Amino acid sequence: MFNRPFLLAVHEMKIELSVNRRLQPTPTPPVVMATCIDSDGKANIITLGMYMPISTRPPLVCIGVAPQRYSHMLIEETGEFVVNSPSISLEKEMHYCGTESGRSVDKFKETGLTPIPSLKVKPPRIKECFGHLECKVIQRHTCGDHTLFVGEVVATSADQEVMDGDVLDVIKAKPIVQKNHVYYSVCNN
């Protein structure tokens, strides 16, 4: 009918998608760069599209990480991570950190990103990112092929120039959203 193998049927201008495409008709998720650290103090960065705030009191966020990822082991080991929010100007670095493994490369060195000390956890913040949520893992859940790490946000910091008082100005911050490895940001049009 459409000559596309992932399309199954058309019903009143709606198409049914195959199992491997079931998550397609959703809004574009934000992209974050989570930092974690091993027991020897070596930091790593993982790019994640599976990120979501889930509570304001207490402040909780969750990230989804596949068990085979190097960062999964580090977060399991230390119980801490930092959610760093990149702007679209970091698209190249963000993509690299999502496609290379920290087992074999130093992503800070390879991308030129700058680790800076966090306020309350051991993993560093990424200086070039506009926002940082420092988290301690309070729950873990196996959800299909990923582990959902629920982190309590114990400290938050942001670049002053992207804030309007204590509220993020997304037009100034230009956060990254993605769908199918195509990256976008927001604009005021």
C-alpha cells in the first residue's frame, strides 16, 4: 500500500505502525548529557533521550539507561549522576557522547568539554551545558530493555544568562530535542 515495511494498515487516515515503530508518534523528547564517575574518580558522559522529571516534592527525575552501557555500571556502582542540559550549540559533542563508549575513550578529552566540580555529588558537571541537576539514586526499576534510575535532585545550578529570575528562558537556553537522531531546538516564531 505505502511500500514501507513498517506500515501495517490504514484506517480512516490513521496508520498502524509495526512493533519496532510503536514509540514514533510521540513528541520529541529532550536530550540530556548525564555524567557519572567510577570508583577511581574517572568521569564519563552519556547522552540520553530517556529523561523525565517525575516529582517536584521531593524533586525527582528519572533516566533510562541500557544495562550494557558503561554508564549503567558506573551509576549502579556509585549511586550518583548529574543531568546536564546542553544547548543546540553542543550538538556535535552531544552526539559523540551518545555514540562512543566511555570504556574505551575519555569523552571529556575527545570533545573538549570541561568537567567542573559538582556542589553535592562526585560526578562533575559539564561547564558548557546551561543547567545541571545533581542526583542521588533512590530507586531502580527494570523496564524492558532499560533500567530506570530515579534520582533525587540534591543540588541544581544554571548559567545566569539563560534564567529569567529563577525560571529557565528556553529561547535563550536553546535546549536540544531529538527524533530519530535528528536534532532540533526551540525558537520564538
